[in-house]
Amino acid sequence: MPKVLVVDDAQFMRMRCSKLLSANGYEVIEASNGREAVEQFKAERPDGILLDITMPEMDGLEALREIKQIDPNARVTMLTALGQQSVVMEAIKAGARDFVVKPFEQDRVLAAVQKMLG
């Protein structure tokens, strides 16, 4: 069962993603900010990460860079609000595989996770 780390400072977004992924056969772990995401990544070594961009303490871009330093092969998909295209391009250059715009369609999240882990 693939393990996915869901990182978002909004609890309802984490819950929504976690429920969707669990219902589709994924093991889910969560983090509420970039710093927690890096710690969870080190401890759990998930198969993939859904990573929000805008968060307190450490944003998604910073977390992405730190995770990529730990494991250059880490599989990351960014979660983004509308209007963050420039940040998304920066994230792709830093090694993110894909991005999902919030509020997201369930099919889009599942497709992104399958692509990320495929």
C-alpha cells in the first residue's frame, strides 16, 4: 500500500485529501506545515507527498527544497490556490512533478497521485 504524506495548514483540506486517498487504498500521514513535512518525510519516507505552497513556519517551496536535498528522488505534487502560477513554475523547477489547484476535483487529485507514484 503506497504511503502518501498530505501537507496543508488547513485541517479540512488535510482531512478531505486523507479521506479520499484512504478510500482509494493509500496509507496517509499528515503534516500541518513545511517544517513538520520535512520531519515526517525523514521519519516515514512516504512514497509521495501532496504539499501545499502557502503555510506558516516553512512554506511548501522551502519544504520541497529541503526534502529534495534529503532525497533527490522524492516524489512531490504541489497543492496550490488559483493565481500562484509563478510559484508553481518555481516548484516544478525545484523538482515537483505536478500541481493540483484548490479547491480540487477528487479525480484530479487521484490522477496526480497516480502520476506521481507511477
